[in-house]
Amino acid sequence: MDFALTPEQEAVREAIAKICARFGDDYWLERDRTGQFPVELHKALADDGWLGICMPEEYGGAGLGIMEAALMMQAIAESGAGMSGASGIHMNIFGLNPVVVYGNDEQKRRMLPPLIAGKEKSCFAVTEPNTGLDTTRLKLRAERKGDRYILTGAKVWTSTAQIADKVLVLTRTTPLEEVKKKTEGLSLFYTTLDRKKVEVRLIEKMGRKAVDSNQVFFDGLEVPVEDRIGEEGRGFEYILDGMNPERILIASEAVGLGKVALARAAKYANERVVFGRPIGKNQAIQHPLAECWMELEAAHLMVMQAAWRYDKVDNGKQTGALANAAKYLAAEASFKACTQAVMTHGGYGYAKEYHVERYMREIMIPRIAPVSPQLILCYIAEQVLGLPKSY
Ligand SMILES: Cc1cc2nc3c(=O)[nH]c(=O)nc-3n(C[C@H](O)[C@H](O)[C@H](O)COP(=O)(O)OP(=O)(O)OC[C@H]3O[C@@H](n4cnc5c(N)ncnc54)[C@H](O)[C@@H]3O)c2cc1C
């Protein structure tokens, strides 16, 4: 067993940290105030080829693994960009995995290079207003008419839909009543987000204002059959392929955010003098921070183990438990670190110029999405411990 990063992995971390150093705390504070998308970071990463980190080389990617992508996303969050930086490119890193695995050659040639080059941005539309985590009950309908499908229905929480050119959308092609298993009859499309037929309505939210999340209404969007990924009716199976990498990446982003929060807290605890000594001299300040460090390190190891398993052992087939555990542990450890960072700053923790309140708002995203902590616990109980399904 070897816990050291390879020279190539170290190089990924260093290169990303160098790019992110160009976007300091003031940049992110400003983005959080105005809600302006971080186009400059997106462009800088695209220009240096990072958006295709785990995409196949023949389509312009770097052909590296989820491990390297996880290290990259952690470095982005840890730079102080937090979820505002990471979420701005998150979908573009792993989202088209179903195209890589199930798309045909023509689709890969057409869909992957523009995304990798940063010429197109995409969004990921799965969650629906009335079905939530019960994904297989989703209602957005795709009806086949000759060589097109007509999409009608609504999605919610679709991030980056304000600026996206393309959407990866999960739809129902066969009504639920007509399929044997509820996982059947769903189909996946990667298509142009034609705003004449799709209305995108911004959701005002707690944090990460720079990366929009939206209600998206499809009102008869015509999608050519060439934009369907894989076979009709097997979309749910395809989307599962991207779920483990997504959990690993978001877990790694959470660890990065926790680390920057902790670093800020430790710095402040050394500098702030009250009662004639640095507040960091008090064990009541030190110990919670020491606990946060240990919990973040443990979560990071779980992230790395899940990424290693995905890349090296079984290409994702048995990664579910580890990816879910990594996402759960990282989000909770980071939430504690972000909260503790605010508390360590006392009243100043509540002031925007110290940045930790932004981290605390942002860490709620990896806690809630893409799957809730409760549903992860259900998964581990059922799939690992063999307990009966509770819902
Ligand atoms: C900032 C942000 C960005 C997002 N971006 C995207 C995106 O780009 N694309 C996309 O498709 N989605 C996105 N999402 C959606 C996200 O994945 C969902 O919010 C999440 O999956 C939870 O679904 P829900 O909100 O409908 O919760 P619900 O399904 O309504 O659940 C509500 C609560 O009930 C609990 N619960 C439900 N059933 C059970 C049960 N059986 N046992 C125990 N507890 C249960 C859940 O754990 C949760 O705490 C985003 C969400 C946020 C907040």
C-alpha cells in the first residue's frame, strides 16, 4: 500500500494551485456579491486543457483518472474559490461520462471537444420539483415523433442553466405504468438548450451566487434522435455511471473547502489577541480545530480510496459504498470545519471580509446534493449491511 501521490498527481495539484492563485479572495467575494459567473477561471482552466482532465485523449482530453480530477477539484476549492469555483466547472469534468461510455463515435466527436476546449458549457438536469430523490418517478416526457423527440415538463435546481449551451437531460420515454421495472423507460439526451423552447428561471439561494441554479421548463423542445445517448429506455442505467465519480468529486471539493476554512481559522487564532494572549493559546479554541484536521484527513483518505477503486479496481462497478461514504464523511467534516472557522473568528466570522461565512453557506451544497446524507445512510444500511429497504 502506498499513500504517496505520484509525481504526475503532485504536478496536477501544483499547476491548479498556480492558476487559482490568480483569483484571490477579493475575486470570490466580488463574485459572491454580484452573482457573476467566474468566466475567467473557467477560461484559464480550459486554455490549459484542464477541463478534459479525465476525458479520452483522442477527443482532446488528458486521459487521466477520477483520482487526478478529484485532486484538481480539491485544489480549486482549497484555493479559496470554494464551491463558487468548483461548481463552475464541476459538470464539465465528469458530466459527459455517459457519452464517453455509451455514446457512439459521431456523438463523442461532436459533443466532447467543444466542452473540453471551453467553447461550450453544459448543465445537468435530473432533479424534478415533484419527485426529488425518487428519480425513477421523474415526469419530464420525451415523445418520439419521427426522427425527433419532443420534450415537455420541468426540472429544478439545474445548475449553470443560465449560461449553458447544452443540457444533459434525463427524461421518461415510456410511461411508468407501462414498464416492468421503474428504472426502465427513461432516456438520456445531450442537446442544445434552445431558449425559445426552454425557460430558465433563477432560484435565489443561500450561497454560491456566482453559479446559478434554476427551475427549467421544457415547452416542446425538439431534440433530434442523434442526440439520444445510447438506447431508448436505458437512460437511468447510463446516468448511474456518472454518479460515483460525481460523489467522489464533490467529496473532494468539500475537503478542499474544509481545509481552507481550517487554515483561515488557525491563522486568525494565532493573530487575534484577547485577554493579553492569542486566542489560539486556549484549548477551547485549539481542540475543535485539531478535531477538524483529523476528520478532514480521514475524509480525504476515503475520497482517495473511492477514486482509486473507481480508476484501478473495477471501473466503478463496486465503488458505490466508498463513493457514498466519501461524500458523506467529507461533507460532514467540512461542515464542522467551516462552522468552527466562523466560531473561531467570533463576531468577525460573521463579516464578509473574513470569507469564512461564505464557506459556511457554501458547504451546505455538498451536504444536500447530489444525494442527501439520509439517503446515503440508507444505501450503506441496505447495500453494505444487508438490512431491509426502509422506504
Ligand atoms: C445548490 C444546488 C445545486 C444543485 N444542482 C443540481 C443540478 O445541477 N442538477 C440536478 O439535477 N440537481 C441539482 N440539485 C438538486 C439536488 O441533487 C437535490 O436537491 C437533492 O438530490 C435532494 O433532492 P430534493 O431537494 O428534491 O429532496 P427531497 O427528495 O424532497 O428530500 C427532502 C429531504 O427528505 C429526506 N428524505 C426523503 N426520502 C427519505 C427517506 N426515504 N428516508 C430518509 N430521508 C428521506 C431527504 O434526505 C431530504 O433531507 C442541486 C441542489 C442544490 C441545493
